[in-house]
Amino acid sequence: MKQTFAIGIGGAAGQGVATPGDIFAKIFSRRGLNLNAYNAYQSIIRGGHTFLTIRTGPEKVTNMGDRIDLFIPLNQDSMDRHLKLLSSGAACLYNADTIRPGPAADGVQFCPLPVSELADITRNKVAQNTIAIGAGLHMMGIGFPALEDVLQEQFKKKGAAVVTENMSVARAGYDYAAAHFTDFPNPLPKTENRYAILSGNIAMAMGGAAAGVKFYCAYPMSPSTGVLHWMAAHARKAGIMVRQVEDEIGVVNMAIGAAHAGIRSMCATSGGGFALMSEGLGMSAMMETPVVVINCQRAGPSTGVPTKTEQGDLWQMLGAAFGDYPRVIAAPLDIGDCFTLIPEIFNIADRFQCPGLVLCDLLLSEGRLSVHPRDLDFTPPIDRGELITTNNGAPSSVPTNGSYKRYKITESGVSPRAVPGVPGHIHTAATDEHMEDGVLISDEFTNPIKRREMMEKRMRKVAGIEAAVPPPVLCGPRDAEVTLIGWGSTKGVIEEACEILTEQGIPSNQLQIRWLVPLHGDAILEILKASRHTILVENNYSGQFARYLRSETSFVPDGHIRKYDGEPFMPHHIVEAVKEQLAGKTKLSVPMHEIMV
Amino acid sequence: MATTAPRSSQLTLADLKGKVDPDWCPGCGDFGVLSAIEKALVELQIPNHNVVAISGIGCSSNLPGFINTYGMHTLHGRALAVAAGLKLANHELTVLVTGGDGDGFGIGGNHFVHSMRRNVDLTYIVMDNQIYGLTTGQTSPTSRIGMKTKSMPFGNIEAPVNPISLALAAGATFVARGYSADQKHLTELIKRGIEHKGFSFLDVFSPCVTYNHDNTYQWYRPRVKKLEDDPSYDPSVWITAMEKSLLWGEEIPIGRFFERTDVPSLHASEPVLNEGPLVHQDPRVPPEVARTFIEELM
């Protein structure tokens, strides 16, 4: 088993759960530790209940894990809800003035903090949080100077007095723990590595900047809004035009308009906004103007559960906009991949002049992961495809004296794309069906032969896209007893479930799908046909990927593990479900989520 | 205006002739609008490769196919959103947006209002015929109360939108009304609209000879009165423009209702464009800037 350590911090929104979370995250990452954080919260600005899990360790931490080692409830509600999650060896740090513990498992250490004795709580309303941070760090075997640096940064905007105040309060907690609590047996290790900590939304925004996106627009919608926030904050430095638009219909149309002028253009939304965008995707396909649209899925249908995760929009993406047209759909596998995928999908969208769709979800969009800076490459290959532009008024290719055909029929289906402003290449791009020169064949006369030719021209691009995208690969031993199939964000948790199962004597491997369209059905079928027992894991009710896989390959897995309660999978959910399925108890497992928020 | 490429030769009306002839019904008001646009471009001598005509869907939205400039024939109601994106990506282009009253004030109403408050530098020409033509004659947002159509056979009971008042209220910086049958006047309005730095809105009466038997040439001719004929009318005063916009009946004003030049257009307010149009900028983030993006996460 990997060595990891997880902290759970629970409280009401507005009580300051995020600040201790940020402080712990910074300290861990500066010790050269990896981390993964997930915040379970609700659509409320003040009140309610949130529960932040930060898991750290010297090796890659791919998910929130199963175990809480240190629990810091900031109010009674959190204590009552989550104390039962702790098992032997765990500790609970709490404000003894206001919170009463309840029944706990054997071997759980209670660490009551006499907050009003350690700090002047009339002056410092969040003293309990700072004291708990200090105490927690001591118990993890981390020296106080690490905290000093971070507090300095965290509070420097508020002035020297606030820094000193927080420093002394944290010190009081640190010293109190030294005198009264038992430290964790293994102090947190240190490595020479240094990581960046980022959310999937930041990763996708930065990935856009790295891909050369010059135009980004959006309408705020959870959980995609973080992309807009990063873009807006960094727009001037990165040279990106960022606009907030009146609705998602406007968003996608504005993005396509900008793309049509010849720049890379991107937008992000969640399922509801994506629904409004779908007509625009058809326009992108018909005009052959590439655009990249990100859908950060949340629990649906309709307004659904805006702050919860789900993989429920696959069929919406597959069927978005009427008519047949080539499209690319990819689901990032983790937060690092949220960065890497964007330049890749732009290259494909540009080369094949079609919409590129990114299917992310709240788990990645709002989760946090440590990523090595070398994996955030701002010089990825940029392939704009067959694009004819001007450079300050001079045509980049010879004017064609009226012979230019924007939708020229080619073997690849891709026609060289001139952008407005280039002399000698004047044409109209239309959403109506058109001939090679752009003239409509939908109104005054329709022409079945031309229509067929144009349809086939566009659809020929599918073969090229398929060749440009790699097929998925099997991870783990070929002859494993169980093959777990997943797509997108479940990569990390399935990976850990495979490790646990293998350790427990059930060798397991994993097939994780990143490119949903094109799917490479033949390659998938070849892998799965050779597998002994296949189980498909996905975060939705109806098995959306299972149905898609069957429609593309006729393959039906032996079993399914599904979750649609709004929360992500934890490794033990999958491990236990695999065991019950191997025992023949069921073919469909729906694990119960234990953390109630 | 948008004239970065050297002019090798004079632009003529013949240069603007599209690949196909208009398929509008004989007598349609849209012919007059197309003709006035062409004359305006020739008079302003804007190279046709630097002009983009963008439309939605409908009879009048077929216009980009009939003029030899770059064109985008987009989705029903979405022309303004597409045009805003294109203009912001390359503000050296002259962007004309053309369409009908259903396209602009019905399905596209939201984009109409927001394009005006943003003052995007577009010239928006609505061929207003108070009817849905391409769908064979239904009530439009500008159809009068009582008008009988296929969708309201017993007469329209909904009040029409007043595009001029709406534009003034939404903060448009150039608001005008033209009449398709008055070529000279309309051409001048379009020229001024193109030259205006900001959003220019032109609502143009463009009679539908097939489906609208109420608002015909015969109906308009005695009613339209040019604001320009009144030397005391000052189009820089918003409140009198609003008052004039409410006139409807025996006398219907046409001409330039309002223009203000003190509001910068959207692209002129955006520091990201200080180095020129986005299309000419380096897409790569400079390495030292990229480094700061990563460092702030560490």
C-alpha cells in the first residue's frame, strides 16, 4: 500500500474551511508531497455543510481515498456527521469550548483544544481553525517554521499585526499538542520534489492558454465557472480576449465568430449551458469552423445538484445538435490531463475543422491535484491545419482570382480554410447546405447529387480523426482476474481499487477511455474479449458508457458499478462491489456513500 | 475604417455582384437594401475582402450570398453574437449584420439588446417587413395589433415592439430608420452607420409584397418623413430622439434619430487589443509569463 495521510475538515460554508485547507495544501506541497483534495459542498454561500478532504503522500495521490487520519470538525454538526468515519489510529481535533464529541471507534484519539484559553476569541473569530492547524502539524511531525512561511503569505495582505496574531495563535496550538496529544506514528516524509497545485478548471484554462487560445467567453455556471475566473484574471498577461456573454447561446455563437476570423477560440459550461449551445455546434460543423467547448458535468437532469459530480452528459454530447456531422469528444483522465488534453483536442479540431468537445466533471473541475511543473508545458505542438490567413494585410498564399473553393471536395474531406480579410478568397460560409464554392443548395434549388457529395466530404473527415487519435491501452497484467473499465475522471480511483484488489489476491487491470469519439471500438473489443471478468464503473444511473460501448461494439460487460448520489467513488466502493460480483451476488452494484454532506 | 490592405484598384458595383442573383420575390423591399449597401461600400471604397456580411436565417438573411464580400450565413437569431466574436477577433474588418425583424427582435432579441449596451462596432441593418416571410406569413414582433396572419388568423392581440425606442433604451450609440424605396437616403444612412465607431442600428422598412398586405409601398409612401428635412432636429439629444421614436401613424419619421460619439466601442476599450487585432498576435504565451502562471500555484 502507498503511504498516504488524509485530513478531513468539516463545517458550515463561510466558517473558513477553505483557509486551513489551503494552508495544509501549501505545506504538503512544499515538503515535496503529492496531494489530492476534494470539497463536498452545497449551493449555498453561508451555512449548510461542507467537508474538505486533503490526502497527501510521497507518491502520486490519485483520489480522496477511503480513510481519514485527522478529522477537524469546525462545528457540532460536522462532529455528529463524520466522527463515525474514523477508525483506529485516527485523531479528532476540536474546539472543546463549543463542540462535544460522541461515540467513536476504538483507538480514535480525541484531541480537545481549550480554544478560549489559548487565544483571545473576541478578537480572532477563526482562532479555532488556526489553533487546530498548529496542533495538527505537530501531530504530523512537521516543524513550525513550515507554517510560519505560509501564514506570512496567507495573511500579509491584512498587515503585520494580523500575521503576528495568527502566528502566536498557531504556535499556541502547536505547543498544546506537544504537551497533550500523541503524535501520529509516522511523521510525514519530505522529498526534493516541488509541485503546483491546481484544479481541473485552472488546468483547462491554462491548457487553453498553452494551446494558443486568443478568445474565451462564457456565462457563469457551476462547476465550470473556475475556467472563466482564471481566464479573466490572466487575460491581459496571456493576451486572451475574455468576455462574459448574455447566455450560452450567445457564448457558443460568439466563440465560433471569433474562431471564424482565424484564432483559436474556447468556451466552457455545464450540462444546462451545453444544451443551449448544441445548435451552435451544428453550425461549427456545417461551416467547418473549429471551436472547442468544455462541458463540466454536474448532477442532472435540469438544475439538478449544481455542486455535485456525475458522468451523466455522455449521450447529450454524443447527440448534441441535429444531423450527422464529424465531432471529437474526449474526457480528461485527471487534473493534469485537463491541461494536456486542451492543446491536443485543438490540434484535431483545427486539422479537421470540426467541433472539439471536452467532457469534464465537477470532480476534476473543482478538485485539486499536485502536478509536476514539467507536466504543464506551455510549448505544446500547435497544428492549425490547412489555414489561409493574412499577416498584417499580406496574403499568406497566392490569391486565387476567384477560383478559390472554401468547401472544395477532397479525399480527406478537409478543404483549405481562408479567413475573412484574405484577398482573392472571398466566400460565404453558410449553415445551409452549400456547394464547394459556398453557394447554397438548400433554397432556390436542391440537388441530391451535390448534397450527397458534400455530406460525404464532411463525413470523410471521421476516418482522418480516427487515425489522429490513439486507441486506449490496458493497464496492469494482461491475465488479471478482473478488468475494470472506466472513462474520464474515474481513472485515479479505479487505479487504486485495482491495487487494493491485487494486494488482496484478486489481480485486476484497468481499461480507461479518454477519447470517446472516435472510440476505437475494434481495439477495445480486442482487449475486452481477452479479459476474464469485465466490470464497467461509471458515475451515472443508466450506464451511459455501457450503452454506448454496446452500440459501438456489441460488447456487454459482466457487471456494472454505478453511483449517482452526487459524490465520487471511493476506492473501497469499487473493491467491495467487485468482490460481491465475483461471489455471484449481483451484476449491478450501487455503492452507498458514507460521507453525508 | 477597415482599410489595411493597399487599394490596387477602385471598388465598383460590379465587384460586389454576388455569385448568384437574389431569390427574393419580385418587388421585395430587400432588393433596395442590398442595392443601398453596395452603393455605400462603393462610395466608402472599402475593399470587399475586408468586409464581412453576417446574417441569421430568413428571406433577408440570404443577403450575404448575393453580395461579393466575405459572408457568414449563421443560425436563426444568432448573427449578432457571431458578428461580435468575429469583430473582436479582427477589428480591422468592416462587419455588416443583416437580417429580418423576426430574426433580430424575436428569436435574437437577447443578443440585440446586449450588443447595443456593449457598443460592439457593428452595422446592424434590419429589413423590417413586419411579417415572417420565409415561413410563409406569420405574425412577427413588429406586426401591428389587429394584423391577420396565418398564425393569428383572427388578428394579432399582442403589442408590437418599437425597435427604435428599444435601441435607444438599450444604449445604442447610432439609431436610424430607413426606407428601402428611398435609395439615396438609405445609402447615406448606411454610410454613416458604417463610419460610426460603435454599434449602429438601422431599422429599414422593407415591404413584403407577398405576405404583408398592410404595410405596403402605398401605405409607407405618404407616411415617411425624413428627420433630416427638419433643420432644427438634433440627433445628439437622446430625449428628443426617444420622443420622435414614439411617432407612428399618419407621420412616421425616418432618418438618423440618434448618434453619440463619446462612448468607445467595445474593442477600443479592451487593453488586450492594444497590440493590434487578435488574429495578428502571437498565440504563444511568452515563457516568462507562463512561468509566473505556474509559480503562483506552487
